[in-house]
Amino acid sequence: MNLYHFASPSTFYHLAGKLIPWFAWGAGILTLWGLYIGFFQAPTDFQQSEAYRIIFIHVPAAWMSMFIYLVMAFWGAIGLAFNTRLSFMMARALAPTGAMFTFVALWTGAWWGKPMWGAWWVWDARLTSELILLFLYVGIIALWAAIDDIKRGDRAGSLLTLIGAINVPIIYFSVKWWNTLHQGASVSLTKAPSMAAIMLQGMLVMAFAAWFYTIAVALVRVRRIILERERHTDWAKAILAED
Amino acid sequence: MHRFLLAVLRRDLTLAARRRGDWLIAQFFFVMVASLFPLGVGPEPEMLARIGPGVLWVAATLASLLSLSRLFADDHQDGSLEHMVLSPEPTVLLVLGKALAHWLIYGIPLLAIAPVLGIQFNLPADAILTLEISLLLGTPILSLLGSVGAALTLGLRGGGVLLTLLILPLYVPALIFGAGAVDGVMSGTGAEAHLSLLGAFMVLSLIIAPWIAASALRVSLE
């Protein structure tokens, strides 16, 4: 059993096809389970009442938004270092999902912020750096869209992802210091009250659901990319003829 | 090695000296963007002094982006860029030389204009001095990080707007520390911390950006 065996697009195409149902069903079941815990089992918070339940979507989305960016940077670095085509395809397949989760995290954050803080938007360090993360995703996707040549696009996008990955921690800390300098700590996100075990459980289940969803969607997307790029090969022609 | 760097510098400076129009456009753009803000928010001196550092810094980033899209484009069009990349000299030095030339041509004049705009925005003298130091430390960051964007978007349709989209998020730390330093002087908390961080960010960009821009240039020319 050699892992490099699956680095070839043709073998990975079939492996991905076998894996997708597992992850898709896993994502569905975990989502239902997580939402059940979130809506029916978790008690009402005595300070935040029912509105806190949005964290079961918000926190997993925020985690995934940052994690997917790192995974993209990882695949981009692997692709640049070892010249593996599949790595670039994975990076491209992940980007839209990452941008989607960033948007969801910002949007649900606004819905949570209105009843809790009385404001849709606060220039808090986390909110601001999440917004800048969304800008980075948009920039990378726009760069890919603008470059017609596949090889150039792959490499250019990966370089941009990498320089963004170096910059993300700097942006986070700069925004954090900027924020503490400009306004007093009117809202403290870091001193969250210790969470009931059942709430944490629901959040973790939802986080796994987000993982499974991301993997399933990225695999579906990477299969499309593989077929598009390998359409001149015999095996891809055979598959395309079947459909 | 040094001779190559100096040759690139001298070439770009000579080209800029023979085409003064381009150079002036970016400087006037800086002045105009900054002058539009009082018209938008009102002429109260306290308000202007409050927003002045941020406005001048944002205007400086936009002015540098305006000129960055042409950092490699002209040489790419007449084919000389490919020759320079193919030459045995390291591409990193080519990029570094071009970024330095961009800073000398477009960054340094901003330093000369900024105090005048600072007076327009009712900034006190010590704040203007800090603004100068922060621009001196910060504008090389704009040229260096911008060279990465210019290399990535070389020859693309709509390259100028795309460059802005790619590079502006990366400018955020420079903007925060640069404008923060001036704010620090005005609010009495001091500027040293911000200026130190701005200097550190500049050194980091100086080390990393030319390498990534050189790789990007090779990718774009393939």
C-alpha cells in the first residue's frame, strides 16, 4: 500500500468517488445530531437566553474558515515544492468552501451580536481579522478566475495563499493591539463563562459535521476539476462517455 | 551582485526621470484623495486632526497601488523583462532593485508632500514629525509587498483592480502601525511601540517579499 499511488489524479478520482458517500452521510447524521443537542438538549443560558444557540453554527464555521485556509496553504506549499498536480487541485477545491464558512461565521456573528451587544457589527479584533480573512479568500479566488493558464494559475494562487498565511498572524495581532488602543474593552469575548458540558458536546459534534461536510464537498469539487483537466486522457473520456 | 542591483536601480530611475508625467500623477492622486476627505466629513479642525493620520496613510497606500500595476508591465510589454529574468543574475535582486526604485520614485516624494497635508489636517508639529518617520518606515513595505502583487497579476486583463484586491488586505498591519504611531503621539501614549513594530514588519517584508515576488515573476513569465 503506497500513499503516493493516490497522488495520481486517475486513481484519486476513483478513491474520492468511494469516499464521498461516507463523508456526505457522516456530515448529514452529525448535523442532525448536533442540531438536536443544540436545540433540544442544551439548556437555556441564563444570561443570553435562547439566542446563544447560534454558537452551534457560528463557532464551527469560524474554526473551519481559519483551518481551511491553513490546509490550502499546506497543499499550495506541497504543490510548489514537489510539483504535484493534485495538490493544486485540492487547494482550488477547498477555497470556495473556506470563503463560504468565513461568510457564515461573519453573518451568524452579526445575528448573535445584535441581541447580545446591541450592535450588528463591532470593530473587535476577531471580527476584523475574520473580515480580512474573507478579503484574502476573495483575492485568491479572483486571481484564479483571472488566469486562464492552469499551470500559472495554480502556482500564482498558491504563492498568494502562502504570503497570506505568513501575514494572517501579523494581521490578527495588529488588529488586536489596534483595537485595545482605540476603544476600551467594552466587549470581552475572551472571558466567556465556562460552558456546560452538553453545550460543548453539541459544539464539537457540529464541528465534526463541518469537517465532514468540507471533505465531502471538496472531494466532489476536486473530482470535477480532475475530469476537466484530464479530459484529453482515455480514462477520463471513458467516464465522460458514460455520463 | 551589487553591480546588478545598482544597474537595475539606475535604469528604473533614469526611465522615471525621462517620463515625469507618470510620476506626477501618483503624487497628485495622493494630494487629491487626502483633500476630498475634509469635503466629505466637514472642516471642523478637531475632527480633521482626529482622522488625519488614518486618511493620509490610506491615501498613501492607494497612491502606491496606483503606480504598482506598472512596476513590471512596461518591461514585460517590450520584452526586456524576460531578458532580465533569463540573465544569470538572480531574479531576487532584480525584484529588489525594482521595488527599491519604486520606493525612491513614489515613496520618497510622499514624505515631502505629507507635512503640507498634515498642516491641512490641523496636525500638531510633533505628530507631523511622527507621520514622517512612520511613512519613512512604512512606504518600503508598500513597495515590497506590492511587488508580489505586481508579479502575480503581470499581463492579466483587469490587472490593476485585481492587484488592489490582492494586496490591500496585506497592507493592513502597515496601516495600523503607521497611523497608530501618529495617533499615539497625539493621545499621549507615545509612538515607540508602533514604530518598532512597523520597522519589524518592514524588515520582515524586506526578507520575504522579494523571494516570493521572484517566484511569482518566474511563474508569470513561463
